[in-house]
Amino acid sequence: MIRTTSRPPTARCTLPMYMGFLMSEPKSATCTRLAEVSGVSHDSVNRFLLREAYEPKDLFNEAKSLLNLIGGTLSIDDSVLDKPYSNHMELVGHFWSGKHHRTVKGLNLVTLYYTDVQGRHFPVNYRVYDKSEGKTKNDYFQDMLVEVLAWGLQPAFVTGDSWYSCVDNLKTVKNHHMGFLFAVESNRVVSIDKGAWTQVQKLETILGDGLMVWLRDFGEVKLFRTYLKDQARHYVVYLADAEPFVTFGRDDFLRQHDHHWKIEQYHRAIKQICHIEHFQVRGKVPILNHVFAALCSYVHLQALQVADVIDNIYRLRQDLFKDVVASFIQSFIPDKGHLNPQFRNAVNA
């Protein structure tokens, strides 16, 4: 939680300084580099990461003023922060990576990402997987869902991939009177006719507007099928408060699917722009504070884009160095004329 102090703070390294560094540094996001460019000591940066105790609610508080908290889409997903060479770093484990298509070494970040009805989108809750807590990613999802609802978020829809489509999660969303769209594995069992169960991959025809089926151990849902590189993917949709399924067609499915894709774009951005993977501290507290600072940096970059201060979050860092690069080029050119092609007058034979 963001601290309150009984006297004016004297710390030289602060959260805004650390965030500005993460957003602007093009390559080496280390404590040593921050000390070098900002004039503070390396120890000041380390003390900042060890001193603070930021929590997920602090991130929600940063994002909530930028969002319409009612009626949007809440997406759940996780991503691995690669740490292949870390042998003595807390929170590092082995997790399945969709990027590498294998189990890799790193941290597992689980995020709830919210897209409001105006299309603005921000992370609103997160967890870094901690084996010592004895919880699964599904446990984290249910914990985070309860938290954001208690904080005042009122989503109308929840989306997630097949990892989070277990019956307990589906029933949890249903009990909170929200609709959902979750991917399901191809061997998930459904029934069209009472008593006749079959895997979704064996259903011959699923029309564009979906197929009404009975999902085992849950109830009535609408099943959709898409194709990616000739591979079939299946999704189940549930509508809250007895809303008729006939109102939810292909366009509605694609809109919710697009909302969920924003969390994939978020994962890419926090790695490429906010240096969330680039830290060399080893303890749990400084790691969690670094992760919070990276996520908070993303929130502020998104806020700049919403306010039309920047065109997109990828351009900010490029624009920071445009004048510097141009100045260097102009200073380098003089006295290098001998490197250019030399013109010589033609000589008649």
C-alpha cells in the first residue's frame, strides 16, 4: 500500500522517478543505470525497492478514475516473465509459456484486465504466482474477482482462455450475475439432446451465430467455433439474468473476443515498453515493487494515449530520442566528406 508518513519524506528515489526511468530507458533497466542517469545513488534505488509495499489495490486506484466502472468486460489471463538465468531469485518457478510453447523458467503474472463500454482498457488487479501460498491460478482468479467487485467494479461480462474455464470458475461468475465468454478445450463434453454427450470437437455443424448446448456440470450455454490456421477453437457463452441467448449473435461474440485480445496486447506492451522482465533484484519485496511500478507505468502510458497526448504507447520512447539522434548525425557529418563518392571530371582520350 502507498505509505503515509508522519514527516516529509527524504528519500531521493521515488515511484515517479522509477516509473519515468522504466518508460524512457531504451535498454538497460537496472538500479545502476537509474543511479547513473538520475544522479541518485545505487543504494537509494535499492532502498526504494526494499522500502515500499505496493498492493494491487494501489494499481486499481490509479486506473479507476480513467474508466467507466459499470457494464464493461473483465478479462483474465496470465503471462510468464522470462528469467532463464535466475538461480537465486524468489518467486521464480517453471511455468508453461505460450510464447515458447514449453515450460520455461520465470515469474507468472496473473492479471484482471478491464475494458469499459467506451473502449478504454486498463489492468485492475494482479497477482505474481507464489508457490508458498499454496494456491492455483484459478484460486487467484476467484480471489481477484471478489476484490474488484468489492472495490466498485461492475462488469457485465467476463472473458478468459481455456485454462480458466473450469466449472468452479464458471459457476463463480454466474453466481455474481455476470455473463461470460470462455474458451474450452476440444475434449470438453456437451449435450444437444438430453442424455447424449459428445466432445465439442466432434460436433459436425456449429453455425456462425452459435449452437445451444448443455455443458456438463454447468448448464445451458451457447457454443461458438472459430478457426486459426485450420485449427478449430471453441468458446462457450453464458448470459446473466436469464437474458435470451437469441440476442447474442456472431457480432456480439466477435466484439467480446476482441475485448479479450486487449489483454494479450497488454502482455506484449509491459514487456517491450515497461521493462517488467528487466530487473536484477532477488528478494520478494523488491520484485513485487518493481512489477507494480512497471504496471503503473503502463497505466500512465495508456492514460496519455486516452488523453491524445501520444498517438500510441510505442511511439513515446522513439520520440524521446528523435532529436538526440538527429543532433548526433548532424554533428558527425562535418569533416567526413572523404567518405562520400568523389566526383571527377571526364578526361577525353
